[in-house]
Amino acid sequence: QVQLIESGGGLVAPGNSLRLSCVGSGGTLGRVAMGWFRQAPGKERALVANIPWHGAGPWYADAVKGRFTISVDSDNGATYLQMNNLKPDDTAMYFCAAAPTFADIRNSEIRYWGRGVQVTVSS
């Protein structure tokens, strides 16, 4: 059974950066689309960014466009989220996800979820 394991979260001051990593273990992911969701307390889980297995044409939520960059290493079943100029509104639990296609991620038809990693942006 494939598991997605996130790392790289933490507490940072506004304006700083973090890089989240997500690696699949326990099996082979294959050529899947991957994405990052986030959920803040009292809010629904929302898609932040997703990317096809080949890495071209990623999608970003308006709230993070220009600040976050998603990348994928399909050979190693990994995805990364570089988060720059972090804001307090970015505070949330961040979840990695994998699905057969790019559209599946957008439609929240997820095959594999990670357990999540906490990102807190506060001075």
C-alpha cells in the first residue's frame, strides 16, 4: 500500500519561506498527478496547487499564485511545494495528494492522501 509522507512544515515569520516535500513509500506511484491541499481551522480543505506527472502546466489557487511553486519528480514519486513570502493566511495543515490525472486532483478524486504537515505563519 502506497503512503505519502510530507515533511518541511513549521513555524515561520511572515515574509519568510518554507519548502514542503512529499514522498511516496511502500510501493510505486507510477505516472500520477500530484497536488497540495490545505485546511485551516474551521475551514474546508482546499486545493492550493497541482501538477501533471510530466511537470508541465501546473495550476495554482489565486491566493498563492506568484508566491508558491509546485514541482514533481515522477521518477522518485515525489512532489515539492516552495512557499515564498508567506502570510498569516497561509497558516494551515498542508496535505499531499496523488491521483491518476490532473483533472482528478482538481475534482478532489484522490487516490492517495498524506497525513498532513502543519505550517504556521506568525510573528
